[in-house]
Amino acid sequence: MVRQGTLYLTLFVATFAVSWAAILIKLAGAGPLPTAFYRMALSSIILAIPAYPKARATLRILTRRQLALLVFSGFMLGLHFASWITSLFYTSISNSVILVSTNPAFVLISEAVILKEKIPVRSVVGMIVALAGIIIISGGDFSLGREYIIGDVLAIFGAVCVALYLIAGRQLRAGMDNLSYTFPVYSLAALTILVFTIADGESLVDYPARTWLFFLLLALIPTLMGHSLYNWLLKYTSAHLVATTVLGEPVGATILAIIFFDQIPGWTTILGGILILSGIFIVLRKSSGIKSNIS
């Protein structure tokens, strides 16, 4: 049995950890795809020793559907990091993190379409409000150049990908322990990003020691401490409740961006962000995602 206090503390720690991702990515000073690759590859290597024996045994007893879902989860996570990290090189940290944090709305849509759950009217209203926020942010970026629009679109695509990743994880974690699920998913995500990196002709070597340090910190803090805790939570909460806690990431990342990079968000980002978060709050305010094995 997991106590409710433990659940909420874990949600807070995971959200605090992922809030550092955008900052560490910027500080690494490498290209987006190599940064995404080493984030996942180093995470997989660190997990290999404790996870490999049990993960290998677990993979042998999975059904074909579960194996396909596992591959899909890893592929979606790889696409998420490849697109979202790339977005940080085109738009501001505030815009990127706020837009990628619209994923709870996409999670709710996925739960309705894939898991056949009914979407209430309040959810539709909330999604419309969130969409208005996305339009305001992207519209504000229009005057700043085409690159900002590209970054915003990549961040939204990253939100869709992570929503599908969470939906797949929710189904798989019901019958898999966290390490047996997380290790192969991270490994598959790393392979997915590697393919894109090679196809793009990006270099994977000749980085200074400072960059390797930030690659390692990306693996340790937002990935192993952040995403791995979210994966653990998927066994005890619904996917949209886990996704909802990510709404704290834009606040943390925006504050850290002001401190580290002096990136003061413009009024369109602030107004759009308020609408997005308000819309998602409307969607999820009365959602109960705590399962019965939480006490």
C-alpha cells in the first residue's frame, strides 16, 4: 500500500526534477538531437545494472501486444525528446515548456479515444480555452520570426508524443515493475533518437568536459529522478493525473530561465500560458486519478 502523502510528495519531487531539463539542455551547449540522445542513452546505461536481469525475464513473458506497446512507448518517448529539445533551439524556454505542458489535454483525449472513456462537456470547454492560449503564444511569436513558429509547433508535437507515451505506460505498468518497464523504454527512446541524429548528420563526439557533465546531469535529474518517478506513479494513478503535475514545470522552468538566462517572458507568453493552464485546470479539476491501492 502506498500512502497518499507519499504519492503527492513523489509528484512534487518529479515535477521539480523535470523543471531543470530546459535549463540543463541550454547549458550543455550541444545540438538538440545529440543532447536528446545522450540524455536517454546515459539514463539507460545507468539503469542497466540494476534493471537488466529482471527486465530480461519480464520481456520473455510479455504478450505480442504488450511488446508492441512497449516499442510504441519507447518510440513516442524518443520522438518527444527529439522534437521538444529541438524546439528549445527555435523558441524561448517559457514558450517551449508551456506548450509541451499542454500534454494533459492530449492525455485526456487519448484516454477517451483509446480507452473509450467519455469526455465531459467541461473538458471540451477547457480544451478550447487551452487552444486559445496556444494561438495567442504562437501569434505573438509571429512577429519574432518563422523560427519561433517552428519551435512552438515542435513543442506541441512533443506534447502529443508524451501523452501517447503516458497512455502506453499506464497500460504496461499495471503488469510490469518500474525498472523492467523504464529500462527498455529509455533504451528504445535512445535508439529512436540515434536514428534521427545520424540521418541529420549530427556529430556525437568531440564535446568538452563541461558538455558531458550536463549530459550526465540531464540523465540523473530530469530523467532518472523525474520521468522515472512519473513511470512509477503510473501504477498508482491515472495517466492524466500524472500529466497534470507537469503543469508545475513551466513555472519552475520560467523562473530558472530568468535566473540563468535573463529570459523575461513577454505578455503573449504570460497571457497564453495563463489560458493554457486555466484550460487544463478546467479539464482536470474534478478528475480523480488515485487508484484503490493508495491509502
